[in-house]
Amino acid sequence: MTVKRFDVVVAGGGSSGVPAAVAAARSGARVALIEQTGRLGGTPVAGLGFPICGMFLADYKKPTLVNEGLVREFLDASDGEVERRGRVQLLRCSGEMLEQIYNAWVDAEPNLKLFTDVDDLQVFSNDGRIESFRFQGLELEAGAVIDCTGRAAVAKRCGADLLSSKNPALAGFILRLSHVVPNEMLPIRVPHLLWKTAESGRLPAAARYTVFDRDLLKVSVEPGADAEALALNIFSVLKAELPEFQCSEIVETSTGRLEREGVRLKGTAVLDEQSVRSGARFDDAAAKGCWPMEFWDAEKGVLYSYVDGDGTYDIPMRALRSNTVSNLWTAGRSVSADSMALSSVRVVGTCMAVGEAVGAAAAKEAA
Ligand SMILES: Cc1cc2nc3c(=O)[nH]c(=O)nc-3n(C[C@H](O)[C@H](O)[C@H](O)COP(=O)(O)OP(=O)(O)OC[C@H]3O[C@@H](n4cnc5c(N)ncnc54)[C@H](O)[C@@H]3O)c2cc1C
């Protein structure tokens, strides 16, 4: 077995993992980035491209960034337009564009070694500390570790304390459609039809919260449901009932069921709903969040709750460090937060900023 030593090992090359690895490498650390699939970008790429939320202050006329650093670099490198939706603004960005920018960042770092297609990651820990990882005949010894798998995969494997919710947010499954006849009323007519169909019992209740946005059908899925079968069922209802969909075809699907909320790391602090709502400030702030809490509830649909004050809140570093495993950090969807707080922190713009902050902090500690 070949043994290599890295100051920082980042697991998961998605929304938060790439910024974490790049920031650690730019701080001078020798960094390994381990990704399960063959592509960087994570959920927004798997989900065929999302508008990036959590970059801009709410209620401002001019798009104003909440965090600088890699978020600013991303904005400058992307060709996406900023779109206003009610009080908030977001960056339109294709999955390809996000992947391209992330690849360019990683390629530019000589201190950063990328390992892709790693589906057999083993974690070895001793005395409250992760010592090494093994996969594909390699052993990587780790100084600091950042779990950016979006599902606390490393935290689970090393026995760290975890958080989970009894009623997690709805998951998603996405279809890209062609040959839909354009009609500006479709974003209203699609959920209306699905609402009626769900009321009649032909579709599960969560199908009511499916969204049609440009060419993407974003299907809402309850825990345990077969996401792909439900999406195909909904598509057949649309084809049969709405003339605009009669000749439509599925050209692409998400790589699988996409979880909004899953198991996450328990930190030395837990960011809670009240802290987000009140715009709390912390001495150990890693980054700022600004997206309203956007909880996809199985019974009530999407529940929005805005942040008070200047519309921002601090994400404390203590919510990004394990309370039991001394060299384990996290970013992205696995941060230590309650369900409602997570529904704000998990958006891609915030994942980038938190990833960057944790990457720099972990590199400093491992030096
Ligand atoms: C249906 C849906 C719609 C959304 N819409 C939006 C939106 O419009 N705008 C927005 O800003 N946000 C949106 N989000 C939220 C956002 O996409 C995610 O919360 C965010 O991408 C999470 O980032 P992350 O870095 O934690 O995880 P991810 O981006 O999912 O990255 C995790 C990475 O870790 C890898 N990985 C997993 N396990 C392992 C392992 N064992 N070993 C190695 N690698 C591993 C994965 O392959 C993946 O590449 C949406 C989420 C969902 C589910």
C-alpha cells in the first residue's frame, strides 16, 4: 500500500468541498480532495444546474455580495445573470458553468491533489482523531479533515456525534424536458394540475410541491419514495393533461434523488432557527448567511422565513467542528444546524463561503 501524507484532506468535491480544498491549498497546505464521482460540483451539477442562492443581500436594488473571497471570484468568472425574485436575488448558473469554474480552481493549485471515482473510502481513527483514509490501494495520512460529503459520510465512519431530524425536508428529482410549448403561465398551471391530481389520490401529496422552471421539472419527493418512478409518473400526467407538454420529451435527469437535508455533524455549537431569524452575531464567525429559511415541508409546501436586521447572520466556526473528533471539520449541508437553520445555510452561495473559511482555518491549524 502506498502511503501519502497531506496536511488537509477534504472528502466531497461539491459546492462546499472545492472551495474548502482550494482555500486550504492557497493557505499553503498540502491538500487531498477525494470525490466519489468522476465530476466536481456536487448537487447543483447532479441536479442539472441551480440558480445560486445565498450570494446577495436581500432588499438591495443593486446586487450586493454578502461574502467576498471565492464567492466574488465565482461571480466574476461566471457568465450568469443576476435575477430578482421578490425580496431576494440569485445568480443564474448552469451546472456546466459551475463545474468549469470548480475544475479551473482545482487545476490552478499545485498543492492540491484530486482523487476522483472513490467509492470505497475507509476512515481510520484513534483516540478521538482521524488518522488516515484508505481507498484504491492508497493510504492517506491526514492532519486536518473536512467532511464536505453533504451526508456526513466521514463523520459517520469515524463515529463522530451526529444530528438528524424526525421530519426532514422534501428531497428532489429533476427532469430536463424538450419540446414544451412556451407559456408564461406554466409555473402556475403545473403545480395547480399536480395539486388537483394529488387531491384525487392519483399522486402522492408531495407531488403538489413540484416546480416547473424554464425547461426543468423539479419534482418533490417524500422520504422513502421511489424518486425516479414518481418523476416519470408526474411527467406522464403533464403530457396527458396539458397541451404544452403533449410533444415534450425527457432529455436528461438528475443523477438520482437529491437530498435537501440529511444526517449532519454535531459541532461544539448548533446553529439554530432563532439565531438565523434574529441575525445573530458570533465572535468566531466563519462566514455570513443571508438566504431566508426555505423549508420544504411535506404537509405545507415551501415555508419561507426572512432574516431580521440587515438580513444576514453569522455562521460560527464552532458549528463547523466536531464536538468529539478533534481534527474533523465540516462545511455545506453537513454543518451543525437544526432543521430550519439548515434550510438557509445549505444554499450554494453560503456553502462556498463556509467551505472557504473552513479550508483556511483547517490549513492554519494543520500547519
Ligand atoms: C432538490 C434540490 C434543489 C436545490 N435547489 C437549490 C437552488 O436552487 N439554489 C441553491 O443555492 N441551492 C439549492 N439546493 C441546495 C444545494 O444544492 C445543496 O445544499 C448544496 O449543494 C450542498 O453542498 P455540499 O457541499 O454540502 O454537498 P454537495 O454539493 O452535494 O457535494 C457533496 C459531494 O460529496 C461527494 N460525496 C458524497 N459521499 C462521498 C464519499 N463517501 N466519499 C467521497 N465523496 C463523497 C458527492 O459525490 C458530492 O460531489 C438544492 C438542493 C436540492 C436537494
